Amino acid sequence: MKKSEFLKKLDKAIENGWGIKVYIEMPDLAKPEIICNPPENVEKKRSYYNVTYNNDMELESFTQIKIVDVNFLYLK
């Protein structure tokens, strides 16, 4: 996943008041970690991800950690 695609999905979540589920690959884990954020947190998390992850969605400080997907989380 590229950062531009990831940020577009987060923009759509913000626009529609949706939460997000972020899938993160980490060394030594068989399956991606899933982090859920409620709608109220998405805008701040967008800023964080934009600054701390590179264009290939690898964590700048440790590139073996990588965001591989994001889905919408429909919370009321």
C-alpha cells in the first residue's frame, strides 16, 4: 500500500465519520496486527501516520514495521 492510497482512505473515513482498522506487519508475527481507531481519533492518527511512515508505509524509524491495509470501521 502506498501512502497516497492510505491517506485517501483516511480522508474518506474522516469525511464520513467512520473509524479505521489498520493492519500492520511486524517482524516475528505470523499475521498482521490490527489496530482499531474510533472516528474521533482518525484525524489525529492521519497526521501521525503521514509524518512517521514513508511512501511505502514503512515506519521511518524501523522499516520492518509496515502498514499493509486499512479498512473502515463503522461505529455509532
